[in-house]
Amino acid sequence: MGTKPICTKSRLTSPPFDSIEELQQAFAAGLQRLLQNPGLGSYILVHANACFDAEVYRGLFALIEQSTVMDVRF
């Protein structure tokens, strides 16, 4: 019985972002969108990722501080 590979290698013809700055902006914007989802999981994921980059953290600090997790403000 032959099996098919679960995933196959694909080759990118061009990078998904033109610069590191564009990647960083998209990453921060994604964290902002994620923070709009109430819940402990979203809060932890955003906070943990923001802590790895001081610039991202500064940009998200006010939103993180205002976020509600299970109806509790931090």
C-alpha cells in the first residue's frame, strides 16, 4: 500500500516580505489583532511574543494593559 507524503516541499519564487521592517510591522499588527480576541490564551500569546522585542512591546504596551482577560483588567 503506497502512501502519499503529508506535505511536499514548495519553493517560494519571491520572499513573502520585501524587508525586515515589513515583516516586523506585519508581526506587530498580527499581535494587535490577536489581542482583540478576549481570553487568557490570546493575552498570554501576545504578551510572550511582545516580550522578545522591546520595540514591539512598547508599541503594544497600552493595548496589553487595557486588555481584558475573562472580564478582569490587568
